Amino acid sequence: MSSIKRRPHTLKREKTLAMPRHLIFFDTETKQEILPNGEIRQYLKLGWACYWRRAYGRNREQFVWLNFYSSRDFWQFVAEHTEPKRKLWVLARNLVFDFTITKGWKYLRKSGFKLKFFHSTGTCSIISVKSKGGSIVFLDIMNWFVESLEKTGQRIGMPKIKIDFETCSDSELNIYGKRDVEIELENFKRFIKFLEDNSVARLCYTRASTAMAAYLLGHYHKKIYIHNNKEAIDLERKSYRGGRTECFCLGEFEDDNYFIVDVNSLYPFVMRNNRYPVKYKKILNHITLADFTSELATSQATAEVLIDTDEPVYAVKHDRTIFPIGRFWVTLTTPELKYAIKHNHLVKIKQAVFYRGANIFKTYVDRFYGLRQRFKAENNPEYIELCKKLLNSLYGKFGQKAEEWRKIGNCPDEPDRVEICFQVGYSGVKHIRYLLGEIFELVGYDECFNSFPAIAAHVAAYGRLYLFDLMKITGEGNYFYCDTDSLIINETGLLNLQSQIDDSILGGLKIEETTNRVVIRGLKDYSTDSKTVIKGIRKNAVRLSEGVYEQQQWPSFKGVLRGNDANVYKIHKIIKHLHREYTKGTVNEDGSISPFVLDETAVLPLRF
């Protein structure tokens, strides 16, 4: 039996509600220069920062404000609040922008800081640094709140100031900038108060890690054993697929009433009401169907199996996740395996992992769903949103993988950057980081110390199956589109689902929108009477022609570090062409879509 680089262990219970004591919130406003190539370079015009020392011991709560006009002044302010043996949290929304505008890498290097940890993916960014003078962690506020500042302000009753950047005075811009920081500060004060007053958890660097801390503090009642069996983990990873997003018809529909219905808290619902793997038992090869069925009656399982089905219910990883019919090999989890046995779809088992199971999420879901309902009754939108985030963020933490970076040398005179290196005679590329005078190489993507992908895979599978059950109740021909926890249906479909409509209970359906017209162009690409959804297209994008848009591209940390100067922020204009070729089924002449038909000789990924 081969093992991964991780010792077997049980999850440890959390014991503390510790919160950060020293925080700085900051925001910058910029002036622009349009470069000859059309790029827009951003320069610091002014900024606001607020240091918040939370009350502890004999230390009273303290607020120190800074209105700055140079990067030097901002970093001097940071230095004044950095001390040995304590950690300073520095937070901004869209951290990459404000960090780069204030020349973060330059001033950290000048102050002798070295990198402890750097992660930036999507809206999540963490930069942890240390020096003899103390430790600082820079965090994107969207690590917890993936929303616009305008929405945050509305939610907490502190509206963002409206301003015309073309005509406003410097004084008006200053007031505008300070208000943004005031909103961020007030939002976090309420966030921490929520965590403390309700004994939820300590504040961690991300929403998901805060949710895990909440689980381990008050709801970890059944031991979860983290194993290191490589074969088992490989199967678990193969079985881990996301939500179901599919079109069942393409085209324009306006001869009926149409409805978008959402499942109320889909993942918390399936988390609460099902059992999940908690301890690895054994792995078996080529087990008989009878023996497998007998073992599954008392265990949880992940298995690579041969399926023969006339229902598009099983998720198969293609270029995208597809739901074919026919005969094919696929790796499934307990709920899918039980469904396959019940409907005589299971032909043979190549390899199976069995686990001890338990209901591990019931008290967690009951606690935060109950709090959410209470806060709804009290009309407290801030706390309603926090409960929702904690409910939806926990399970994915069990499926987390992490980049492994290894320091390979020092480079005191090299500029901060990332490189992709091609090696002669080797397939693949090397990813290299030059940061704060040190060189790091990406050596792989490893399981996190506490990951248990079988748990996350089971939650996702239960969610897909619940959505499929709703589709069957709706009736073929009455649903047109689905996306994870929602369906677009017609009036007949709504009548068939009437017994499921209840927006107050977990797993119930709520009608999000009623419309007389629906245009479905592809995945996350549709229009109704009131809105247009096109994934990857900004709201302020300019439509040049059908399926062609011009929009601004705001680079991430990776984009900035791949540029010529890690302390310069440039916005690019790009043209996006939407190809809109549907690749998850066969599109018929009338716009209806049929599932792909596979046979067991098919080699994935397929090209259709």
C-alpha cells in the first residue's frame, strides 16, 4: 500500500475564540495614464487607512486614521503599527490593486521582510511576511465577502457614496475614499461581533477556514480519521465533481410562463440529512456485485464501476462534466452507488474503498440555519448573510488541495516576479517565484493536512442526485436549464413541483423569478425579461456584435507578477469572443439536447 506525505491522524477540536487584535483597513484612489498600446496605467492619487486596535486586557479600543498621498507615508504607517511577537492584519478589497498601487513588494523588501506564505486564486489572496520587527498578513476582504463594496454598504446600512470621477474635486474624492474604509471597518466590526456573541469560531484567513473552525469548535462530535492511503485518495479525487450545470434546450422560448426556482440551501440540506465517511476501512479490487452490495449496506464507499444506464444521472469527467447514458466506467460515491444498485445500472466493480460512516453535520447545519431564520425574523441582513456563508463554505474545506512551493535559493538583487520555464527534453513546465529576495519552485499540488476528499465528494453527489430527483418530478420537457441548485421550468413543471415549494425549510424550493420569455444560449449564458447572464462578461462590457464584447481586464497577482514590474498596475482592454458551442450533449435540430451515449470502450476525455 502506497502512502502520501501525510501521517494518519484525527481532526483536532478547536478550543479558542481568539480574534485578531491589530488590524489596518486601507483603500486607494488613482489617476490614470493611457499608454500608447491602449493599456491604462494606475498611479496613486490618495488613500485612506485606519488602524483598529481591538480592546484586550488593559488596552482600550483605539482607532488611528491616515489620509495619505504617497506610498512611503502608507508604509510608514504600517511600520508604526508593526511590533515584534504580534501579528498585524492588513486588509483591502481587491487586495492586488491596492497592494500594487502602494508598491507593496518594493516597500516590504526595503523593510527586510521575507515571505512566509503566498496564495492567490480567484478572489482569495493571502500574503504572510515576517521580519525582525514583526509579522504581517495581507488579506483580501473578498476572502470572506465575495461581493461589491456597494452591496456590503447596503447590507450594513452605510451606503457607498456616489461620485463622478471625471468631475469631482480632490476634496470630494477624499470624502469618498474615507467612506469606503469606514464601510470595510464597520463590516468587520459586525463580523467579529457576530463570531464572538454567538460563540461561532475564531476569525481565520478565509470564509471556508472560519467555517471549519466553527465546526471543530462546537459541532465536532464524531471523530474524523484522516488517512494517507494513496490509492484510496486517488479514487476519492476521481469521484469529486461539482454541481450539475446543463442546458436541455437551446433557443428562445416565449409561449408559456417560465420560472427560475432555487433549492433553499441545497448543500446544507444534504449535509444535514445524510451519513458521510469518517474512517477508512479497506480497499478491495474486483469485488463481486453481491459482496459489494452487502458491504455497502453497512459502510460508505467510493468505487470505480462499470455502469449501464438509460438515465443521465451519473457525472462523468469530460472536458467538462457530462451526464451520459450507455455503458461506461466511472468513479462514484455512496448515494450514486446505491442508486445504481436500486435501478440495476451497476454491472461490475473494479476497485472499491469502504469507510465507516456517521452523520457529522446535523448540529452544525441546525445551529446556523436556526440562527439564519432568527436573524430573518429580526430583519438583520448582515447576520443572515454571515450564516449563509458559513453554511455553504464548510464542506469544500474537506476537498481542499494546496500548492507546494519549495525555496531553492536567494536572489537579493532580482526583481519580484513569476516565471514559467520550459525545459529542453522534459514535458511540462516549471513555475518559479522570485519574491522578497528568495526563489521558490512549485513542486506539486498536495492534499492539505486535514483534507478528506471523500466527504466533499459525497456532499456534491448528494446535491446532484437531489437536483435530478427534482428534474424527474418536474417532468421531461418541462425543465430547460439547471445550474447546481436551480432550475428554469415552465408552468406545468411548476405545478408538478408544487408540493416542494416552501422557501422556509431546508431543501424546499423558492421561486426566484417569473418571466414570459427565456433565451438560453449555453451554460451560464441566458436571458429573461429582467436580466441577462453571461459568464465572464462584465456588466460594463461593450457589445461590439453578436457574441463579441470589449471589456477591461484587471490583472490578478499572477498577472501583475508576470508583467515587467510587480509594483505597477495596468488595466488592459480585451476582446472576448463567445463561441457558444454546446459540448455537454447532442444538440438536435429543434434545439433540444440529448445526452451523449457512451460504451465501455470509450476513452475519456472524449472529443465530440
